[in-house]
Amino acid sequence: IIMGLLSPTNGEMTIDNKKINNENLASWQAHIAHVPQRVYLSDGTIQENIAFGIPESQIDEKRIKKVAEEAQITTLIEQSKKDHQTFLGEQGVRLSGGQIQRIGIARALYREPPLLILDEATNALDQKTEKKVLDFIFKEFNNKTVIFCTHKKKLLKYCNKIIKVKDAQISIIKN
């Protein structure tokens, strides 16, 4: 509902006292970057997958390198024969689950969104890499909104508000 993929069955969604409707939905969605559990990768280069949907002539290579570093995917890129121009293969067939997730995180960071939604986005990362990525995100996004969905209770330390959803019931754990 927050991403505008589903409409509320009851009530309405408002952001800053403005109702989100069909006329402004695309504008609202442009403010969101989402990293799902299963990241989609095209049969393209690392750079194309990080800057997904942006015409090649408009891709900022310095920004690609910066977000790759922030997402802890630089080692993969440096080990690749063609650097950021390395082809990943369909759905990242040559990559581990953690590498795919880190490219998804780099993609979200590249967009510099005011709202970042992480849906189990670090579940395939080792603990050390997960900590580095989350430390960066929660430090750099301290003036933005991050919705962080996780089953790992130890990661809740990053959150200043915790909302528990269980059996279709919502409860605020930390406000």
C-alpha cells in the first residue's frame, strides 16, 4: 500500500496530509526506492543493473562507484575483467545471493530516494557485510525515511520506531 502497488481496501493513504490517488501516484512512487528479498537483475552489466532504467548516456559513473562501495559490492567489481561493464548473465546467474542483494541495495542508493524500503534486503549477506551496509544506510539516511522489514531481532537496534505485524494485527513496540 505504501508503495502504491495496492489500493487500501478501507480508508485512504495520505502523505503530509495529501491524499495519494491516481493523479499523483506516479509522483509519489518516484520518491521510493525498494530493495526486495529477491532482486530482479537484467541480462546486462553491473552498471546497467545499478542504474536500472536510466538511459546509458545519463548514467553517472562516479555515482555508480560510490554506491557500489556503500553497498559493499566493490570487491566483485574489482575482480571482474571489465569492471562495471561486466555482464551479469540472466538474473545474475554468476553471482551469489548476497552479491545480488548488494547490487539491489546499490540500485536503491543510486536513486537517492527520500523513502527507502528494505524488505529482508540483507538476509543473504554475511553478518560483517550486513553490519557495514546497514551502518552506512542508517547513518546516511538519518534525515530520510527507511522502512526496514526484518525477522532478525538483533537488527532492530537500527530502528527508532518498531511496528510489529503479526496475524493481521499491528502493534507499536517502540515509538
